[in-house]
Amino acid sequence: MYDNLVFNYKIWLSREDGSGIMGDGKWKILKAIKEHGSLKAATEALGITYRRTWGDLKDIEQKLGFSILEKTRGGKEGGATHLTPEGELLVSAFDAFHSKVDVVMEEAFMEFRENLKEANN
């Protein structure tokens, strides 16, 4: 009966006033920028809009108080976007945090399903 339940969750960081800074979606964008070497290629790979994404990333930088992206203008070779050392640190820290939380959340979900099954018997 409960075997078909699928667990999903999102992690996001916010300021004390509740305004969001970054979550799973922006984390995936930053990882795609790192992988593809440009914001344009990252947005195309993820199927999202460039303009809104650029604005969202600039908002993250403003809220954190440091740059997470280095952008070079196009030309003969085309433009590029790379993570700054702080951006790299943010992504790797979020990776590590997510990995730990994923394990705990999956275990808690399995326990939740077992409790439902026991309550039904």
C-alpha cells in the first residue's frame, strides 16, 4: 500500500529575514556552469532562460556579499563563465552538505514508511 510512495525534498538557504539565497535549483545551475564553462551552455543544457538565471545569480552574489562568477565577454573564441574560488567553495560545501542530508532524509523516509505499514496492520 505504501510501497508506491516516493520521497522528494528540496534544500535552500535563506537569510534570517526569510529571503531566499540559494537552493537546489541554483546549485544545479552553478554545477552546470562549472561543467559547461559558460552560463549560456549551462542554461541551454538545463532548458532554462539565460536572462532570468543571470539575474538570479547576481541576486545570490548581492545577498552573500561576494562574487561567485567570473564572466569574460565573447569574441572570436566566445564568452565564458567560471566560478570564482568562493563560488567553487560554495558548490563543494553544498555538495557535501547535500550528500549528508540525503542519507539522513532517505533513512528517515524508510522509517516513516515502516511506521505507516505497522500502523496499518
